[in-house]
Amino acid sequence: MTYDTRVLLFLFAMAIVIFRISRIKWKEVSFVLIFILVFLLINNIAIYLFSPQEGVKIYGTRHVLLELGGRYDVTAEQLFYQFNITLKYFTVIPAALLFMVTTHPSEFAASLNRIGVSYRIAYAVSLALRYIPDIQREFRNISRAQQARGLDMSKKEKLHRRLKNAFSILAPLVLSSIDRIETITNAMELRGFGKKKRRTWYSARPFHKRDFLAVFLFALIFLASVLITFHDGRRFYNPFLP
């Protein structure tokens, strides 16, 4: 919601602290983190290619840092705008990874159902969360099997060969994923999933005092973020104003 740099920096610092407290190991989240960072790089490049003066439109001033010709001049406003986009990603990434690693999918599905979400949708979310670590594990297994057959994925191989070898892993990965989806679908149909309006949950948990405290604290942070962001009627913090 916010593009206020002050709010984003505070939220980023808080996310890093919480992530450090959790003591999550790098190898547990490295696959997803690298994928997100690559997507972030592509996103930043695309923003500059298709809208290189977006920052100028937002902040209303134009300070050229590097002249490249026409609309592709590098401006301080555009760099600051893309810095905020990058900061938004880095603010969300630690919290998202923490959620993925520490939240039991069945407990989360039960919680969604408890607040009124259809149990069919809640169970679909649970399956999606379970699928992420499964796909990582399957990718590693296929990669090791391919390397045992002589497929070199190390830095010794040339880049185009490594990319070609990586694509050879995707085909069996997709096929195994489709097979797993079919197996789960058949198992759910055989158990009559979706025929009743309600269902019980084996992994449901009641709320405790610390849960209410956490909700209260994050509600305060949310309200403070909204007030700071929109106190002047804008979503963007503008350091270029005189």
C-alpha cells in the first residue's frame, strides 16, 4: 500500500529482526529467495525500459544524473522510485519466507476456515504451501540424478551448456508435478472432498494471549503506517520538494 520510504525502512528493519530471531537456515529458503531476487531484477529492468520517467511524473521534478538521450535520461527521481520498489520487495521477502517456513499449512487452512473462508479455498491454499517445499525437494533429487548420469551443472561448464542442462531438469520436474496433482485429486475425490458444507480440522489451534497481543501490535503498526503515509494525501514520500 505504501511507498513512504520512512515506513518501508522501519518495516524492513522489523522484518529483519524477526527473521533473525526465528533462526531460519539459509538453505531452507535459498531456492525461493533466489527466484524472487531474479524476478526483482527483471522487474526493475522492465520498469526502466517501459517507463523511464515514472519517477518524474510521481515526484513532479526532474534532476538528470546521466544523459542517455530523450526519455531514457537517468534521473534521481526514477532511481528513488525504483529504490522504493526494491525496498518494498525486501520488506515483504523476510516476512513471506518466515511465514512459509514456520507456518504449518493445515493450521493455516483451519484458521482461514475459522474466519469464514470456504474450506475448499482454505484447503487449496494449504496444498499450495505444501507444494513449495515438495517442488524444491523434487528439483534437487532430479538434479542429483541427472548429474549422476554425467550432466554437468557446475561452474566448470560454459554458461549456455549449464542453462541447457538446467532446462533438461524442468521437463521431468513438470511431469512429476502433474503426476502428484493427479494423485492428490484422485485421493480427495475418493474421500468425498467438497460434498459437505462444513468440515472439522485435525490441526486447528485456539487463540492464546500472545496471539491477541501480536494482532494488537501489528494493528497499531498498520494504523501508524497509514497515518504517516497519507498525512499529506499522497502515498509517496517526496524528498525532492523544496
